[in-house]
Amino acid sequence: MARLVLGVAGGIAAYKAVALCSTLVQRGDDVDVVMTDGAQRFIGALTFAALTHRPVLTSLWDAPETIPHIALARSAEAMLLVPATANVIAKLALGIADDLLLNIALATRRPIVIAPAMNAAMYDHPATQGHLRTLAERGVAIVAPETGFLAEREVGVGRLAAPEAILAALDAVLGRTSSLRGQRVLVTAGPTREPIDPVRFLSNASTGTMGIEIAREAHARGARVDLVLGPTLVAPPPGVRCVRVTTAQEMFDAAIALAPGADVAIATAAVSDFRPVVAHAHKVKKDAAPASLELERTPDILATLGERKLVKFLVGFAAETRDLEAYALEKLRSKQLDAIAVNDVSVEGTGFGTGENTLVVLARDGTRTDLGRAPKAELAIRFWDALARARVASTEAPL
Ligand SMILES: Cc1cc2nc3c(=O)[nH]c(=O)nc-3n(C[C@H](O)[C@H](O)[C@H](O)COP(=O)(O)O)c2cc1C
């Protein structure tokens, strides 16, 4: 049971905030609903007042003697913004405070969870994406919208996340899910770059997002998280200790150094298997370029972690385009993993550089858990749930 502020902004999905509010009340949370002027055009304050048995707050100016924005900012244990419009997201990122909801968001020192919902073009706009990155860097928990049918009668990203995902994010910030408390988790993520010369390299399309979300969720569940992150523009989650690396060798060195004593290691990084034998010190001129590039194997991080038994539970990732599970099972055995997560990077709209993924977790004891297709943040939640079961099965030691 928690004291919450539920901020509702002016988007079509405002009606879904009603069902969410009802769920919060049913679980015993005390909810103060704050609506923007825009929100009141979509849905009546009366509905929320009836559900919460409390007045709905809509204006900064109604009861100045109580200084409502400061009172609410202090009393609430967390603030939820559902739906978060493009407008509210931009204003939050810039620190604009021209209504009650934005004043509370600026004044609170408690966690904020936002669930964006809008037209796909508005969501994809660099301004919105930039503001979301700013908010994520400040520690705001963002529940990514889903891809689906939008009010504009088209399919795209921008539909409000499922209530379970919003509640899971809320529970995570409230520290209700503490299944990894006291544990140390090591995550590798992102691509590596293998230099040919100072301006050219071999790499791949990974952005590290899946691993970053897995690190974020492990932190939310109370773990101490070390993230070894290859070159990417995606920001590491707040609260996670991040070591930035560039080459496979650097990733190997960092991961092997951090592994001893870790309870779980999740190797999501798309490590280059090969590197040029020669990395030229100066840029190779066009007319001096060799006709072929001689390559050598890079050190195998996962196999080394497995061989040396450096961590208690080792999980690999396999990104494949065919015969997924057969390849993955072979990798599970040959690298002595405890579990492996498989994603089909050939499915349109999922995998490298996209907001969504499909994942299947195969454990050493033969269990197979299909996590389905979902935004990567949501998959990270399902991933840790699946892993908790696999770890119990493998060690009989409950988390
Ligand atoms: C029919 C209609 C639907 C809208 N749906 C959304 C939406 O889903 N998401 C969004 O960000 N803005 C949406 N807007 C635009 C916002 O209502 C507008 O930006 C408004 O200024 C938001 O105010 P607020 O953020 O203070 O609530 C919609 C506007 C209309 C007229």
C-alpha cells in the first residue's frame, strides 16, 4: 500500500488511466489524481473522484493556503504519469512548471514513472526521443509504449503500455520487487569495434538496448549491477556501475575482472568474433588498401566465464536468423551455460536497433520459457521472472 500521485494528461489513452486508477485503489494504494486541462477534455474528473474517494486536483490556484503542489510532492511515495503526452514529456524534460501536474513533478524528490502514449510520428520525433532520453538519464522510469492499433487507425508504436507493465515499473521504483537484493549481477551489452585503422572498424548493428534494460531491471530488483558496455549512444541506466569499452579484448578484460563472485552474469553483448590481425596506426589510403583483410578470432568471453566457473549462474544470448533453438542449445552445452536467451533477429521490427524483441529462454535443465514479443523494457521484466524460476530449478536455492 502506497501513497501515490496519478497524473493524467490530455491524450486519447486518458480513459485507460481510469482502469489503472481502479486497480491501484483495489490493491490498497491511496491515490491522488491530478489532471491537466487537456486531460479534462478527454475524461471527467468525477470518475476519478468516485474511484479514489478523494477530490481530483486540477488547478495550481484552487487552494493556495495548502500549497498543493508542494504538499503532494512531499506526501506521495511515487508519481505516475499515465498517459504522458508529448507535451508533458517535453515540459518535464525542460523543467517547465505551468500547471499543477508539472509543478508536482518538479517539486517531488520521489520516483516518477511515466507511460508515454501518442501518435507514432510524435513518439518517433527526435524532440520527443531526446526528451525521453533526458528523463531516463535523470532516473525517471519510462514504461515504453507498445506497437499496435492507434486511434489514428494505423498500426504503429505509441499505444499506452499494458497495465501490468506500468504496475511492474511502479513496484520496481517502490522497491516492492526485491528479488535480487544483496546479489551482484554482471551484464555485458552493446557491440564491440575492432579497428582496421584509426577511422575504420568491424562491428555490428547492436545498440545494447536489451542488455541495458536487463541491467536496469536487475537494479530495480535490488541487485548491485556492473554493466560492461560497448560503443552505443543508448545511455546506461542510473544507479548501475558502467564500464565503457570499445574492443572485444577490452570487453573480455573488463568482464573477466568483474566476474569473480558475481551471482549472475548475463552476456547480451554482440561481441565481434573476429578482428583484423593488423590495426594500422594511420588511416589506410584508398590506393594502398589491401585486397583482403586478414582476420583472427577474438577471445571468447562467454566460454571463458563458463570454463573458469567465475560466476554462480551464467546466461548467454544468441541472436540468430535460422534454426534458432538448435544453435542456442549447442551454444548452451559447448560454453557450459546455465541458460541461454534466444532472439530471432530476422523478424521485421524486432532485434538490433529496434524497440522490440522476441525472446525464448532455454535452461540447462531442459525448461523452455517463451517470453513472447514485447518492448525491450517489458521483456527485461519477463526475463528476470523466467530466470528466477530457472535459478530455483538449477540450485534449489530460492531467490
Ligand atoms: C483528439 C486528440 C487526441 C490527442 N491524443 C494525444 C495523445 O494520445 N498523445 C499526446 O501526446 N497528445 C495527444 N493530443 C494532443 C494533446 O492533447 C495536446 O498536446 C495538449 O496540449 C496536451 O496537454 P497536456 O499535456 O497538458 O495534457 C491529442 C489531441 C487531440 C485533439
